[in-house]
Amino acid sequence: MNASSSESSAETTDPLSRELVQSVVDTARALFGAAASSVFLLDRERHELVFEAVSGQGENHLVGRRFPAESGIAGWVAMSGEPMIVDDLTGSTAFDRDFAESTAYVPDALMAAPLTHGDLVLGVLEVLDPAPQSRSDLGELDLLALFARQAAVALRVVVDRRHQSAGSRSRADDRAAALRMAEDLRRLLEASQ
Amino acid sequence: MDPVRRAPQPGLVWSLRGRGPQDIAVTADGERPDAVRDWEDARGHGVRVCVVDSGVEGDHPLVGRVDGSWTVEEHEGGISVRETEPGDSCGHGTACAGIIRRTAPECELYSVQVLGSGFAGTGDVLLAGLRWAVRQGFDVINLSLSTTRARFAEELRALADEAYFRRTVIVASAHNTQVESFPWRFASVVSVGSHMEDDPDLHLYNPQPPVEFFAPGQNVQVAWLGGRTIRTTGNSFATPYVTGLCARILSRHPRLTPFQLKNALYLSAANVRIGTRGAS
């Protein structure tokens, strides 16, 4: 499986949202002493996970890339709603190695937690190659889940603002269409007189 | 949509964080100590164990033979279960199966895949897969999954009761975070969380339920995709250890009911001291 790049919702994110979600991945990376951290948005219609923000490895080219949401560890986390920590991935085909290689970075360890709103999974927070002491401890799993709550709020804000923005554009489009229709009707009436 | 209900946070519920067996010592009444662990050398022979999860990879060195595989599919006409080749969409089910095989090497292993076939109605798929497994009459079902969706709770509760009376033991993971999820919260299943001890063969009884047992779930080496292994952490991997124990006990005592089986787990837990009624 390879990541595909297409016009993504991430590319239409407003500056404030972009800064908010970037601060989440920057903080996650620092919190766990990791090589990289990402937030994925779950696109339910296309059954895909989309890189919404990246800190560290891949920061410059991964945002907006998509991959099928039904495989790999991030996919399992999105489906199950459970956090997960895995280590010793180097010798493994775990978590979809093809995809990892397509992003030009193959981690040895990975932490992932669902980003939820109520009982709905909005996305996934992933931390790649955390510091060795963060890789196996139940306490780290707790910390990851705790931080994921904050990350989920940030992602929810981003999604809400995007919907509001889309709604505003839609309302402007509706107004323009109504004006055009009114103009057409006026012309029709004038022509019929 | 109802928000996930966050449960109150007593000191000890979901898993054994920052405490050890000595902190939860329990004195039990009346059983003969020499009868408690007569299944220790049992290997699960003939016991049918089903892993309801992301599937199980066939012929993994740490899993061995998978005796049957099914997948649950959602389609326009509803949800159906069909037989399939062994395979795993993620690795999680294979990890669980490997732990069961290590604990009960001679059990029969079956797989029902409920994750990996799409997101829509995941709770429905879980319910359908679990119901199907219960009605096949498996002896033990490993469910290292749960749903936070309250609308499934009553159906899951009824199904857990049905399993209990059919003598199918559901061994279910507690959620890794303190949210309400199901079916591990029900008394009719055997619920499992993680302890933080290094002993890979240690299980503990929790005197402060709802989660009833703790097993090794921290930094566990598990089977994964492609015949490989990884190390991982979480209640998901504590649960199949207890499933394996159930298989071993049942291979020695095949007529045990679920409540007798749970009692055997209780009496054999490392933190439960067997006393004699009235003697102390």
C-alpha cells in the first residue's frame, strides 16, 4: 500500500487551526522525546487517514497525504478506539511497512492513540520512535491517552472551523445563486410584459 | 450522540498501576489448597478457543495451526459471516493468538475477524461476530476489544449472559483508558486488565472490581504479521494469557461451568491466600 497525495482537507486549513494542530504534534514529540509525531484525520467517506499535521521527520512533505484506514497500527487504533504502543518494529512487517517506506521513514517503535469525540473516533495521534523509556511502560500508555484527549479537542476545533468555513462558503454560494435566480426571474418577467 | 461517560476514578479499577500483589492480598475461605492448581501441567488439549479480533495469521511460528477462520462482512443486505483463509488485517489478533498458544499449546484455535473490513457499524460487526462465535459453542472466546457505544450495551449484556448459560466463557479486555466500554464490564464475562510485574506467568485477582483479573500486559513479546514478533503493551495482551489459563483448566476439568472456572482463576491467583473457614 502506498500513501496517495491528493487535495486534502489539511490544505484548506485556516492558519489558526494549522497552528493549533501543529502545536499538538510538536508537544507530543517533545513530551515523548520522539523523532516524529503526526495527527491523522479520519475521512469516513473514503475510509482513509489523512496526515493533518506532522512534527519532525516528514514535516515538509507528508501533510495532506492519505492512506487506507483499514490496515496498519494507526488503522487498528482508529477502528478499535484503543491506544497502542509497539516496539521492535525494525525486524517486522508490522503496521504496513510499504506505507512507512513510502513516507521515507521507517520507525523502530510507535505509539498511537485514538482522538475521540464522545464515542466517535475523529483521528489518530501517532508518535514515532519515542525515547526508549517511553516504549513499554503502562504509565506511558496512560500519558499518551491523557495527551490524546487534548489533541482530540484540537482536532475537533479544526474540523468544526473547517465545517463552519465550508458552511460560510456554501451560504455565499447560495446567496449568489438566489441573486442569479432573482435576476433571471426579473428578466423573464420583463420579457413577458 | 451521547458523550462517553467517564467513570469515577477510584484508585484501582482498570489495571494494576503502581501497585503489586502485596497491595491486594486476599484471603479466601474453605477450598482445599491441593486441589486448586491441579491443572498447572494441562496444555489445553481439545479445548476450542476462538479469537474475535482482526483475524489471525495462519502458520505463524508462535501461533501454529489455525483450525478455522471466518470474517464478518457488512453489505447492503445486512451483516454476514463467511469462512475465509487465515489472515490478519493488522497483527492484533495474531498477537492474541500467539499468547494463547504459548499458554495452552494444545488448544484448538479459531478466528473470527471483526476488525479490518471497514468502519461503518463497527459495533454492529463486533456484536455479529461475537454472537456467531457464541452460537458455535466455542469453549472460550478471547475478546481483546470493546465498544464505547452505549447503544450496544444491552445487546452485548444479553449475549454475554447467553454465552454464560451455554458454557462459553468470554474473556474480555478492560479498556486501556478510563472510559466506559463493553462487554468487559459485565459480571458474566471474565474481565482482564494489566499488572506491571515482570513475571510472564502471574495472574492476580482484583478485590476491587469491575475488572476481575490482572495478567501480564506490559512490554510483552507477541506474534505479529509476516511471521515476526514485536513488543507491545496493553490490556489486549493480558487478556489472552487468561484465555489460555481457561483453556488449560477446561482441558483438565471439561465440565466446569463459567462460574466454576472463574472460581478456579480466583483461587489460583497469586494474591489469593487460601485459608480455612473460621480457623484464623
